[in-house]
Amino acid sequence: MIRPLKQTDYTSVKHLFHNLFDLSEDPKFVKSWIHRDLVKSIGFFDRGVLVGAAIVRKTFLDYIFVSRLYQNAGVGSQLLRSVLKVTPNIHLLPVDDEAVQKWYFKHGFRLSVQDGDYRIFTRHTHALRSLIQESA
């Protein structure tokens, strides 16, 4: 079941986050949680247990993560599709993992800003002007 994340889910979300991310990410996670969109930030629950989450802040998908036991089972794609239904135009700062980047490309994200190592990927319901110009 997918539903918006409540404040009472914080401990479960943080526990799952710490199982998947380096502890140095914790301050960013806490900031994202505090400023999350209460409707767009969602969790995937299996029999009442949180197994995945997507944290959205304004027009940014700050985090999307899935328990290792549920990875490659479509949970992340279901979460992302649910986010995109309510926020079809969204940005993210991708990880350096090529497989994860390919997953984002598969879901319609494209590189929209690059300045050295800093990159922003964007998904719009319409073509981005920069992508149209590149293909012309």
C-alpha cells in the first residue's frame, strides 16, 4: 500500500534510510523530512511495514529508497509513478551509480543542468527546450 508519510512514520523512515545511506547524509535527510511536502512524500508499506519511501520537497525529489529485500521488485517504480502523478514536473540530484541513472532515464528524466560534478535531472510532461535544440 502506498500512502503519504505521516510524522508518526519518522522513526521507520529514518531507520530504513540509515540502512541504505551513509550516515553523513543524515543532516540532508533531516532537512528534507522537515521541509517535505506532506501530500507528495509517500511510503510503500507491505503488511504495515515500511519498505520504501519517496521524499519530495517543493519540485525536488530529494530521496527515493527501497529496502534491499524489496529492490528489483518494482517497489521503487511504483513509488516514482505515484510521485509523478501528483508532480509531473520534478527535479532530482542523481547519485553517481550508472544503473540508478539509467533507471531515472527509463522513467523520463533527462540531464537539464551540469556544472562540473553538479548535475540536476528533470522530468517534464513536455519536452525541454534544451533537448529540442540539441536534436535539431
